[in-house]
Amino acid sequence: MSRVILGIESSCDDTSAAVVRDGVVLSNVIASQKVHESYGGVVPELASRAHQQNIVPVVAEALRQAGVSKDELSAIAYTRGPGLIGSLLVGSSFAKGLSLALDIPLVEVNHLQGHALSPLIRESEEDSVPPFPYLTLLISGGNSQIIVVKSANEMEIVGSTIDDAAGEAFDKCGKVMNLPYPAGPVIDRLAKTGNPKAFRFSKPHIPGLDYSFSGLKTSFLYTLRDELKTNPNFIAERQEDLAASLQNVIIEILMEKLEKSIGIYKPADIAIGGGVSANSGVRGAVEKLAAKHGIKAWIPPLKYTTDNAAMVATVGYYKFLDGDFSSLDETPYAKIAAKL
Ligand code: KG4
């Protein structure tokens, strides 16, 4: 008998629903919220209102594209946290209501576990996935972590940011360059025509496998402040060079700890996930690092790097196989859980 899982993701500003049959994605619908653009960041209250508007049509479309009726569903998987509490409430309430109405199990998914297991997303039976254990670099707007994925339900965070996430370094530096939010993709594009060695920004000296990006942000600000004293048009004139140099140092910081973790854990496979893993420089650097160490890099398709329900439904599928169900009493959590 086939297992059909509906996944629902609503942790931040993307409303997404996906259908996975026996571990293979049949549909993955994402409604991104444009309403935040003019504010330079996600406005939580507007995000939850938009989720409320989007959730019913997005789920209906995911079922339609999958060619699956709701009576065929085996379980509902939803993102319980971490994320914006109002946004999470919309997805979790919807998931609970649907599981009650259809009398099928509910499976809660940790958003970060979703990103960490995104290399397991398959679009066809033939797609290969990394064997366990693998090491993954999870880099998003809110997190920068190195995780040893031992199995679908056992993973260990071995390195984490002690302050800002890599995505925040892109977004906040982009903001002072007057770039639209999120600045990461814009910096990626501008960097292609800039000189990555034009400016030197400071790199952190943090022991172990932890990351830090707040010092880089300060160093970036100081450079702008000093240059603007003599040239008020500095940012506009040197946009590409600033973008390329910033991206270059972020990649160097990310790769240093990733390489260190490869030395410690000696994985045969490494993966990346999270919004920043869409960055073309990061993707190239990870490929290069893997080649240097004679290991395999699993680089996700762009659509699975940012928030998506395919990863939620995929985790849901593995938890379903384990009989790891959730009760209606579970409430969403905003902060990262101590354990994945
Ligand atoms: O995983 P994600 O979609 O969700 C959150 O953590 O909220 O990650 C969003 C982050 C943002 O900081 C965005 O600027 C960054 O991913 N991002 C990128 C690129 N595409 C998205 N950063 C650098 N280069 C990109 N191409």
C-alpha cells in the first residue's frame, strides 16, 4: 500500500504545500509573499495574514498537481518550528484541522531537520540520495550550522553560529548598500562582475566548528563609513566590487569550518541546504572542497534550497514509517529546539 503524505510549511514568509508518495515528490507549491518587500524585511503580522489567505488555495493546488484526492492521504506533516509564531500557528492549525477531519495521523517536523534532510528529496524512483551518515552545511537567513546526519531521525549539530547567520550577513550588509530585501540573491548577481579581492573585510577567529558573522558586518560598515567620507557615491560606484568581496569572505568563512569538520568527521558525502545554499559562489566552493577531499557533494536544486514543503513531506514520510506521530496538543515553537 502506498503512503501519501501532505506536507505544510509556513514558518516564515513562504506558504508551501507538497505531496509525497512513498518518498517521491508529486507536487511542491510555494506562494511567496511580496507584501514584505517595501519594509526591507519580513513583517510577522503581515506574514501570518498572508498565510491565512494562501493556505487553502496552496494546499488545494498541491493536491491537484499531484493528482491525489484528500481521501488518499495517509498523514499530514507540518512544520512545528522554529519560525515566526504567528506564521507557524496558521500551518499547524490547518494541519490539525485537516488531520481531525480526515482522521489520519499528524506528523510534526522541525524546520531545520527539513533543511538537513533535503538531500533525501526525490523526484523519481531513480533519483539517488546520499547514504548515512553525511555531513551537511545548513545556511539560511536564521541559521548557520554544521550537522552530522546519522539517519533520518538522528542528527547532531556540531557547529553553529554564535551570533548572526550567513544569510543575515548578506541581508544586513545589502541593506546598507541600499539593496532590496532579501539582498542575498542580488549580491550573488552583482558579485559576478565584481572583483572579490577589491576589499578586505575581517574574518572571525572562533575556536571549534562554530561560526560568527557579526564582526564581518561591523568591518563592512566601517569600510563604507570611511570611504563615504571622501566619496559620497562610493556605494553606487563600487557596488559590484563590494558585493564580490563580501560574498568572497562569507564563502571563505563558511568553507574554513566545513573543511575543518571534514577533517574531524571524515564523511564520504557532504551536502548543503537553506536559502544561502542557492548562492552560486557557495555551490561552486562546496563542489571544489569535495573534489579536493575526494568525497561527493550533494548540491540541491534551487527550488529546494529555500523554504519548501517538499522537505517537510519528505521528513514526514520517514517519521510516518517510524510511527512517530504528533498529538493535537503540540503547540508551535518559535526558537530552535535543543535537539533535532
Ligand atoms: O532558508 P531561507 O529561505 O529562509 C530563512 O532562513 O528565512 O533563507 C533565506 C536567506 C536570506 O538571507 C537570503 O538573502 C538568502 O537566504 N539567499 C541567498 C541567496 N538566495 C537566498 N544568499 C546568497 N545568495 C543567494 N543566491
